[in-house]
Amino acid sequence: MDKPIHEMTSQELFELAKSRKSEEAQIARKEFRDELNSLRQERRDLEKEYKRSISAIEKQIDAIREKMSPDMPIERRRGRSNNGGSISQTVLETLQAAGGQMSTTELHEVLTQAGLDTANLSQTLSYLKRQERVVSPARAVYQLAG
């Protein structure tokens, strides 16, 4: 509109205000979108840095574990059994070999002697119990289900 404001009708002023409001809303949406994209990029960068840091720490942990027990493969030091199965599978195999009941202390000793990390043994036993693969006839005593 090329008219000065004091010569505009009320309808023209209303249309002018409406178009100005629409333009301001578009500008605000663009600013929000830009800020959102900036924050998303910052989050992606932080996630990349986090993954790099975790990887570096894992390498340091593996190096220390290698110094502690160089003849043991890394997979076994991370709670894996000889055949590549999980600690859950090793617990089941140990209970089967025992042929009866075993206490958590006995299981801990057997798994430690096998060179496995037993830090999460109680969680593993709890998981196996929820999966109904083992039962607990007494406190801290486990046997195969069925």
C-alpha cells in the first residue's frame, strides 16, 4: 500500500495490520526453527564426542585388563564364556554340570575361576529367574527349572 496511514480507510488499516502480523509470525517461526536446528546440531556434536570419549575409555580399560591377564581373550574378561555365549549361558551350564543346587557364593567362585567378570551375577540370576530358567528353593540358592 502506497497511501500514507492517515489517508487509509479502517478496512485498509485492518488488512495492513493483518499482513504485518502474518509477516512477524513467519519471522518468529523462522527464528524458532533456526534455534531448534542449532540445538539439534549441538546435541549431535555432543553425542559424537560422548561416543569418542567412551571408546577411548573402553580402550584404556581393555589395555589394563590385558596387563592384568594377558593370556585371557578380551571376550572372556567382559563376561563371555569360552564358546562366545553370555554369562547367563555359562551360569546355566554350571548349574547343569553341578547336577543340583548351587549357592551364589559357589557360583561366584566357579565363574571367577573360569576368568569371568561376576560383578553382575545377582542381576543375571534374577534375570534367569524371571525367565523361569532357574528357580530359587532357598535364599541365595539356585537350581535349573523343571
